[in-house]
Amino acid sequence: MTSALANPAAGQQTVDWELDYYSRPILDADGKKRWELLICSTPIPGRDLEPFRLAVSCPSTSVNSIWLRQALQTAMAEAQQRGLAPPRRLRCWRASMRTMVQRAAEGLGLELLPSRRCYALVEWLQQRQQQVYPAEDGYLVGPLAPPAAPIRPVPLPLPEAARGDRWAWASLPAGALAAAAEWEVGFSGLVPLPDDFDPEAPVPGIRLFSASRALAIAGWLAGLEPVRLEMDGQQLVLEAGLEDRWLLSNLAADAAAAASEAFALARQGAGGLQFIAVQADERDQRFEGFWMLRDLPDA
């Protein structure tokens, strides 16, 4: 299906939409869990774009791709009435809903991007869990999302084509990231800084260097949808997409302990921020790739 809704008007700036279609911790009068569709636009640091948000309840008897497609079409029409462009892509946060969302998106000619880079959506979900759902009749005390699977995928080594010549730990004060939208960057993925962040808080990250393939490596990483860095024992792991885990390096015990401590500080002082930078050389002012990452709850 294609229509005028799928084509932005001249001058409109397209953004991605983050989507969650799932049950909530509320029992309706029929004794069944309430289902809800949440849609929000992905903020772009450095651009003053009007945010888009939509929350729609779905009857438990209508949970299917047909209802979702119609709800998405309504959302696109509402965005158009507000002078906003239709989404460039849909980011789907939950692996369990991927097939249903895919069917709905295909019916509207929308690209689906399975990804946990839904930072704005997760913050909104957390706010609703704390302030909105508890005020509803039938509220059930419990976690918003099911717990993570006890066995996570084993991290896979990065393909040879994606490995740089070397890598190094790096750290930036959180306040320095406020100007990241103005940096010279090839591929990027920035996120708004938390409202209550400490500008002096150290943000840990890594820099990947490749004299001949920096841009190609950055492009490959962009396709992964990088989410967060983590220490798994003595392994430095990049989590990406919905469930992907990539092994970046095996560390010595003392280096692994220091990295774990740095990530813990980031969670406490800078809203869980981390970063990955890709450069041809450590003296370069240009980044071929730069991604800001944040810790997220597993879902």
C-alpha cells in the first residue's frame, strides 16, 4: 500500500518512529490484560523537531497485524495533520512482536528495523510504568516487561572485514557530548543527554582505528544498530540489534575489572551513557563513525 502519507511534503524532515505493541500490567473488565500501542519519534540532537507521541489501547480480541496496520495508518494521518512527515523507518523493540509488526509495516510500505536503540520509547515506558499504569483500575504490581531469557546468545567474533587495526579505551566528560551533533562524522547515532546528567561525569567508550578501512567499518557498525557495551566476565561485548552480541576483545583480569567499574560509574553518573568512535588515526579530528549508547532494561 502506498499513498500520500508515505511521501513527505517539501521541507518536511523525516525521522524514525519507535514502536512498542504489547500487553500492559492492567486487567480490563473482561479479566484480560490490556494491550497498548505506543509510538514516539526518535529525537535527533541538534535539530529542533516537534516530537510525535501516540498511545492507543487495543482490545485483547483484536491483537493482530490488521489492527496494528490500521493504527499505524491513523498515526501517520495524525502526524500529517500536525505538519509532521511520515516515519522514515519503524524501530521495533521487542523480538516477540517482530513478525506481527513486520506484517503491519509491509502493508504500509514502511521499513522495519528490529532494534533496541529505542531510548526515547523506553524512557516513556518507564514513565508510564511509574506514573500512569498504577493509577488505572486493574493495575497489577509487577515488571513492565518479561524478564530476560536466562541464557543469552554467545557473543560472536567480529567479522574480519569489521575489525580495525587496533582499539583503545577512551573517556569523555558527559558535557562534551552535548556538542556531538556539530562534530565532523560520517556515520553517527546520537541520543539526547539525560535531563539530570552531571556534565563532569566520565563517559566510558572505545575508539576503533583503521588506516585503510575506517569508513567501511563505520558503515558496517551502523547496520548493526549498536545498543550498549558491557563486560561479560573478561570479554568486552557489543550488544546490538534485538539480540545480537559481538565479541570485541578478551581482556586481562585487571583490565576487565577496571572496565566494569567504569561502566558502573557511567550508569550512576551519566545515565548509563557509553560511546563507540571509529577513526582512521588517533590524531584525526574527523570521526568516520560515532555512536552514543545507553544502558537499557532487557525485554
